[in-house]
Amino acid sequence: MVNDEALIAHLLTRMAEILQRYGREEENLKVLSKPLPASQLRPLFDQHMALPEQGAKDKAGSDTEAAEDILGLVETILQHSARTVSPRFMDKLYAGSDAIGQIAELVIAVLNTNVHVYSVSPVATLMEHACIHALSEAVGFATPCSGVFSPGGSASNLLAMTTARNTLFPDLKRVGAARSGQLLTVFTSVEAHYSIQKSAIVMGLGSDSVVAIPVNAAGYGGSGVGGGIDPVELRNLIQQSAGLGETPFFINLTAGTTVLSSFDPIQECVAAVRALEAELGRKIWIHVDGSYGGPVIFSKKWKERLFRGIELVDSITLNPHKILGVPQQCSVLLVNSDRWGRKVLWEANGLRADYLFHDSEMSPGLPTTPSVREGEEDNGFMMDMGDATIGCGRKADAVKLFICWTFHGTQGWARRVDKALENVDTLARLFASSKQFQLVIPFSKESQDEVYGGGRLTVGVWCIPQALQSRYGQLQEFMNQSKNPKSSAHVLLKRITKLVHVELTRRGRFMIDFMGLKWQDLPDFIRVAVSSDRIDNALLHELFNELEGIVSRVEVVDFEQGIVSLREE
């Protein structure tokens, strides 16, 4: 047997070799080298999937021999997993982490600390304070700001909604909404992330308490897809809810929707809601879900355009693991201390469990320690972070952001955001130049020089093979028909989208996604998410050419039945 120091040295040396080889394999241009269904992938892991009674450590003659067995498993995992680190991974709304992010993750694993009380995580707590302070300044909130990191954007949104309810209606924290007799209602865009509905379900409000707000027209043929919330409709629906005896309490605005990367008009919506507050005689909490588009706050140009009025809202969710490339997961909720004070998260969610959150000790012979409950240390920041959450223990995710931010700097974040928006514009213009694609969000007819969609982080397109062009000419009538989910046009577009996606996935050189918008009855389309800072024009042209080549091989076997096939190369 060897000591931990020798084992760690051995593991680090061998892992460096494995990761270097893994990096070189990326030159094969495969995002997923062997895309296999679960039925075929599982047998490759048979020797590992049956978790053993006797571990490798007991079977082997030494720790280093046991480590080799584990390292073999690591290599198998890497071989059959998607290479999110590749710039060709444009499937989801995040990208792979860089070397600095991976080292930061290692530091967290070595610390293995819990950021619930300051005493066990002093440095991590101060780093969380620093990140909250810097993010608050970037947003435009007053500092010190009330904020806390959560395990993902959905968790941050749930914490925001819970904090809003407990702050606006403190008694509900004790008696609950059902006993209070209040029918609390939530308002959000029809294109918002489903975490808003899930939060309402978890809180016992029910999904029916969530009111979907229509968006302004921006999509194909003025279909009302991809625009932001209509502030007039928002105001009308809040008034309607209040008129029914309900209690509107939480407005969720979205900065970068999941499908089309739409940004709600924050300033206009805030003005509409604040005017209603005076009429109703009570406050309404305005939250911004910036899980995807939140990092745009670092861009001076795009913050002014897409986040105008952000300093006026009550809270915002930000996910640095999207666009900025900080390792998964890294999410933070910020609450505007100008409106609610810097202790609002603790006051709304804290239970002050004595066994964990201790008061000052004033006993003779013991040093006097300042009360961590009052949070007057460290420039007004609360010190025991766990009581601000709806849970307790948390991973030290802020350490990742702190280390990555220290390396890249605020200017580096800004360049990354600007580049992502430029890449989306480049790709959209490539699609617009080809008759084989129709953009879901077209370029503005008023200005062909406008950046795509007024600033977006995704591109959505329908694939239009030659067979459709030959039969329908300009395709306008065909696209209009496709809005009817029972039409052959709708079925054709869905099946063509899936056929193209399957073929692209089979090749393994790129990973992108496809989706539709059921609420609008739009058929499935290809969606490309542009997050990695390693994406350049050459790569975008390569993706476009590969997609165009696949679409050119699509044949329509039966127009009425929507049967399609792919011609051999």
C-alpha cells in the first residue's frame, strides 16, 4: 500500500497522460465518436455497471494497481461521452470548460467543503461574497447585495419565487397558502423555461396558478414567436387576475429563452407592473430569469440594448456555466437590496437552527467572536450562507467562478459574450443566403444590416429540400400551411428536421438539437446554440456546409403522408 500523497501523484501523472490523449483525439473532429443507443452502450460497461461487493482496492495488490483499473474506466467514460469541450458541441445551452475551470473544479473537490457556515468554509464564503458583489455591480444593483449560489438555474428560480412569497406575505411561511385562503398567481412568458411552472408546483401553488403572457410578433410571417412579453398584455392579465380575487405576486421575465433566446422588455414591463402596484395597493415581485442570457450584462453594447431597466427589478438568476464556460453547475440568485435590504434572503428563508448557526460565545476565558447571525462582518455581507437557502449544504461553486473570473477578467467575459452574438449573426446570415433553409426568426425587413434577431444566442431553421422548392415554389403558402399541426406540410417539416438531425448525429462531427414550439403549433426545427469561445467563422461555414449537404439529399417519397428518406451519398 502507498500513502495518499504518492497515490495522488500517480493519479495526476496518469490523468495528465489520459487527458492529453483525449485532447489530441479531438483532432478527429468527432463530438461523439460512437453514438450508441443504451441497449448497445450498456454491454460495453458490463464489467463496471454491476457495482461490486469487493472493490478494486481490495482485489489489487496495491493502491496504484487499483488506480489503474479506475483509470481504465475513466478512459472508457471519455471515449463514449459527448465532447462538450469541443467547439462543435452546439447542442445545449452550455459549452465545455477550459483548463482553468477544470483546475478550479479540482480545488473544490480537494476542499470538499460545505458552504453553509463560515467556520468550515471561510475562504469559499469570502469568494462567494466577492462574486456576488461583482455580479451585483455588473447588473446595477446596490451593494452589498443579498445573493447566494444555488445548484442550477431552476433551483435559483425556485429560491426567488419562495423568497418573494415569504417576503411579501411573511405569515405564509408559517401557515401556508392554503390556510391563508389566498390564491397566489405567477406570470411569465409563453416561451419561458418550465422551471417556473415546476417552482409553482413545488410551492403548492399548482401549475394552473402560472399565467402565460403572449409575446410580440417577431417570427416567421409575423407569427408572434420569438418576441418579448407584451407589456400591455402583462398589465391586462394581472388586472384580470386581481379582479377575480386572486393575488398576483410574482412576475418572471426571461433574458434569453431556451428555444429562441428571446429577451423580454424589462424596462417597459417594470413600468407596467409598478403602475399596477399603486392601483392594487400592494407590491409585486419582478424576477428576471437570466439563466441563459444573463452573461450579456458584461457586454457594454448589449447590456444597454437587452437589459435596459434591469437595475429596477427585484431579483435575477445568472448562470456563469452558460456562455462564460464555468464548469457545471454554477448559478447565483441576486436580490435587489435597494428594495428589500441585504438580509432579505435570510429573513425570508432562514430558520436559524441552533445546532448549526451559532450565536456569539461570551463565556469567560473564550475569545469574543462577532455574531455571524447579524451579518455585520465583511462589509455587511451575511456570513453563514446556508440559512439563506431552502436547503442547507452547498458545493462551493463560487470558488469556480472566482478562479475563472480572476483568469479571464471582466473584459474577457465581455469579449466572450460579444463573440457569441457575432457568431450567431454569422450563422444566421449563412442560413438566410441558402434556399434550403428558412429562419424561424427572419432578419428584419426594415434593416438587413441589423444583427440577427436584435441580439440572440441561438439560431433556429427549418430545412427545405429541393423537392419542396420544386413543388411549392416560393414556399410562403407551404410555410403558412405548416402552422396547422394536422397538415401534411407540418408533418413533412417535422420529419425532415428529425431525419437531418439523425444523420448529423450519426456522422458525429457536430452536435446540435431540434425542437418545436407546441404552444404556437410550429413544427420541429433545427436549433443551434452558440456558446463556446472557440467557435470561429471557419467552423460555422463547416457546419452550414454539412447541414446543406445533408438537406440536399432529402427526398420526399409521399407529400400527403409526409414520408421522407435520405438519398445515399
